[in-house]
Amino acid sequence: MLTEEAHHMFVGETGITRVVQRTCEAMREAGISDPTEIAKVRALGVIDLPTIQKKLHLHYSLSLDLFGSEVSTNAANAFNAGIKGRYHETQIKDDHRLRDDTYPVLKLVNGTITRVDEPALTALNMRLRDDYTQDCVKGLLRWNKVISTAGYDFQANAAERRVPSRDR
């Protein structure tokens, strides 16, 4: 399943790259220097960059919801049963059984958002969500390179998320 999801990420990322490229080409051909001139860009029959950004935020946040609760005994049970895995499992430096490891999760504690180390086994969804975010950022960097190479001052971005550093 992780291989299939990687394929979906690749297809989506390359498809959006083509859309961004075509938008930049059409703007350049029409002499449009400001990508935020939405009406002028749309009149060219392409999707303007601010709309791409808006849809990126929508679909990114909806995708994050699909991972489930940050801390989940269901995810732990699926992992132990061998039907749920982690992204690049063989590159992660741990015992691969997750008995004594922890993973950082943001939780509301006494009215304050606090970083809490949860057992890695039950924080599996959070780990997968963080890995997904890192993969999305790679796609964003490629899209932004297309935009900057075309000479436009516009940066697509994902909603701010914390991605903890860790050994892989």
C-alpha cells in the first residue's frame, strides 16, 4: 500500500508541475508579470497561481485528516498485525517493533499546546503524517522552482506544520 501511495504522490506532483508550468508559460506569452492578476490569467484559459495555492491548502489539510488520530491503538494493532507499516521502514533506526521508542506529538495539556513524547507504537499515525508532510514539501520545492525559473515572484506553501527532526 505504501508503494501505491508513493505512486499517487508522484502522479499528483508531476500533474500539478505541468499545470504550474503551463500557467507560467501562458503568463509569459501574454506579458503578464504579476501572477496575482487573477482575471487576466484566467482569461488565458489556465489556472492562476493563487487558485492553485488555495486548492493546495484545501487538499493538503483534507489529506492530513485521512491519517486518523495522532495517537491510536487501532494503528498500533494494525502495525502489530503486519497490515500497517511506516514510510521507508528499513531506513528507520530502531528495533522495528516499537516497544521502547517514543515519538513527539502535540497535545493540549492544561489549556496549552505541549510537545509530548508518546509511545511510538500508538503515535504511528503522527509519524506517517509527518513523513507525508515532508514528502509534500519536496513537491512544493519543485513547483516553486518552476515558478521562479519562469521569472515570477510567487511561492506556493503548505499550511504551517511542525515536522520533528529524527534519525532515519
